[in-house]
Amino acid sequence: GHLPNKKEADLEWNLKRALEEAKGRKAILLLGSELLRVFVPEHSKVLDVAGLKLSSHLLGKKLVMAAPHPSTVQHGNFGELRFALEKFVKLASKL
């Protein structure tokens, strides 16, 4: 193997932290394509799956959904963000 570089170490630390935060939660909303690729690697574009129920081997049997990152809304994704948030709240409130 090789020595992990700072970016790999940061990613590993952040992933471990995210998984700790996910414990005990019934619903997880992934914001942005970068998180989507980590937790649901078969999907790489958040706009393709915004507002849909997803499966994540890392997160287990939870409600997992994705939405565009709020910082991208200025680029015209407001409708997708709003739709995904509304769907998430509706489904999560039933858990």
C-alpha cells in the first residue's frame, strides 16, 4: 500500500464522522453529487435522483434521499431542491 495523502485522510475522517452521525437516525438526506457518489456509488448525478428513495449499503435500512446542494441553487436547480426537500419531509415525517 501507500501512505494516505491528506485528502484521503480527510475523506476517511469525514466518512467515519458521517456514519457516526447517521447512527440512530431513521432518515438521511444527502446534499449534492459528491455525497451521493460516496453513499450511493451507482448514482453519480444528484439531479437524476433528487427526491427519489435510494439504497445505500453504508447507511443500511434507512430512508435515504438526495437533493441538490443548496449552493448550486443559483445555477437554476431550485425546483429540484424544493421538490426533494418536500418529498423528504413528507416521507420522513411518517417514520
